[in-house]
Amino acid sequence: MSNRENAPRNHQTETAKTTRRDVLAGTAAGIGLAAGALASASSAMAQSQTTGEYAGKTAFVTGAARGIGRACAEALAAGGANVVIFDIAEQIPDVPYPLATAEDLADTKAAIEAMGVGCISVQGDVRDFEAQKSAVDQAISEFGSLDFAIANAGITQIGALEGFDEAELSLVIDINLKGVIKTVQAATPIMREQGSGRMILMSSVTGRAGSANFPVYSATKWAVIGLAKSTALALGKSNVTCNAVCPTLVHTKLLDNDYILSSIVPGQSLTFEQFNEGAKGRHILPVGLYEPSRIGDCVRFLCGEGAALISGDVFDVGAGLNAQFPA
Ligand SMILES: NC(=O)c1ccc[n+]([C@@H]2O[C@H](COP(=O)([O-])OP(=O)(O)OC[C@H]3O[C@@H](n4cnc5c(N)ncnc54)[C@H](O)[C@@H]3O)[C@@H](O)[C@H]2O)c1
């Protein structure tokens, strides 16, 4: 029996010294935007009254309808950035726990707009390159640049390695690895033309150490770190940075769901409180599952001037867990 069959089913099924004018001109030439799109971007910029370290900049965040993606989008919006939020916002039938909904996506958009910045929501699948390309093109046509690309969308899978069938392997690899590759592919031509940009790829503590419980998921997260380093090498001379962020145990619906709570300890179904106690025991610092805003804070730093020379690196928000790893 596959791990999926075992699981309960879910209920529904710069630092470049480039001016904004240069960015627009260079980007439009590079990606072939029509003059109308440029006019629209100029108009959106003229209306932008935001302040903050990211005022006038634009972020693209995948998996932003809820959880860590939403926290990253909100952290950058709090710094004044306009945001394009991208999320599938509907159930993928073979994912054994509920994904975000269209309401979640609309709610996130409203929360970001309430911060006084522009927000475009796009319902799309990171497995679809054209959908991601169209979304980053909207960032340019509406806001005039693409400064930050946060490749965050992902799903989890728990169970013994031998229990995953072909479809389950493809699903997690297509979303967690190929989906992130497609985000990088969509953002690369724009950032290269701009001569600036920050990419942040969401990995995991399971991308830093092996995981018996999450073996295929862990493999995708190790791969994301390889992709971050390769992207940093490929785009460094274009003044584009790329780093990976590794959360440990974050309180989101990726972990707080029946599928995970009933599988994390064989033969036992945990309450969230029991799971959280276990997380407290695992973390070195005195915290259980922590809030996604902690990852938003890290991403906000990595997009800032203080991180201008950090690229090809891996940032663990590990609550001390990494103190146990070799240097
Ligand atoms: N929660 C944790 O403890 C934890 C730990 C380490 C790493 N991560 C990683 O952080 C990222 C975000 O996780 P989260 O905890 O916020 O999970 P989450 O399930 O709350 O959010 C993930 C979001 O991605 C969206 N999504 C899923 N598949 C998609 C697809 N094919 N196309 C577009 N959108 C899609 C979902 O709808 C959801 O809104 C993931 O990559 C995850 O692997 C999470």
C-alpha cells in the first residue's frame, strides 16, 4: 500500500545603481514589452505613494495565499514593495491535505492592499511555466520592475521511502523542485536585463539533513539548495543574488493537518498540542512550531541593502537546531 493510500484523505478532494527609468527601458527591451505596458507601468508608479526601504520595488511570491508565502509577501509589503501573489488556491486532487483556497488568496490580497501598496493576485500552478511567466510580466506591466522573486510554493509528503508510488514521486518533484526551477526561469531574463534582483528559494531543515519521515520531500529540498547555488553563480555578474531559506517547524497548514498529525508517529494520531510539545523538545531554543512571520523577517533581510553581497548562501531559521550539525 502506498503512503498516500495509508493517509486520511482530505475533505475535498541593487544593489545595481540602476534608476527606475533604466530598469523599465532595459527590461522592456529585454522581454519585448509593448509600449502600452510601459505606459501602464509609468502610471502605476506615478500613483505609488508608499514609503519604506522597498518603496517602488516589486516582489513576486509563489504559494502566497497563506502560511510562509503570505508572511513573506506581507513582510515585503510592510517595507513598501508592491507584490504579485501567485497561488494555485484550489485543491490538487492527489495532495492528501487541504491546500489554500480562492478565499485565502483574496484575503491575502486585501491584507496587502490595506498596507498601502499595490497587489496583483494570480491563481496559477507553479508547474505551469507560462502561468509564472505571465505573472512576472504583469509585475513589469503594472509596477515597472521585478526586484524580488520568492519561490516558496511547495507541498509535503510523509512516509517510508518505499511507500511512494510513481504518481506521488512526480507530484512532489514537479511542484517542489521543477516548480521552483520554473520560478527562477521566469524571473531570470527580467532580472538579468535590469542588472539587479534578489531570488530566494524556500528549502527546509530537511534540505540540510536527511529525514526518514520525509525522504522524497527532503530530496527536493536538498535539490533546491543546489539550484540556489547554481543560480547565484549564473546570475552573479548580472548583480542578481540567490539564496535559500530553510525553516524548521513552522505553524502553517502544511503541518497542522490530519494527514501529518496522524502519520508523524506511527500508529498514533497526535493533537496539534502534542505535536507542538514534540517540536519544543526538538528545537534547541524554547519554541515549538513558530510563526511564519519569522521566515518573512528573514526574507525581508535578504531582500535589503544589508544583504547585497550575500549570494549562494543558505539561511536556516532553525531555532538552534543547526548547532547539532557539523560546521
Ligand atoms: N511549515 C513548515 O514547517 C515548513 C518547514 C520547512 C519548509 N517549508 C516550506 O515552506 C514553503 C511554504 O510552506 P507553508 O508551510 O507555508 O505551507 P502551506 O501549505 O501553508 O502553503 C503553501 C502554499 O503553496 C500553495 N501551493 C501548493 N502547490 C502549489 C502549486 N502547484 N502552485 C501554486 N501554489 C501552490 C498552496 O496553495 C499554499 O497556499 C513550502 O515550500 C514548504 O515546503 C515549510
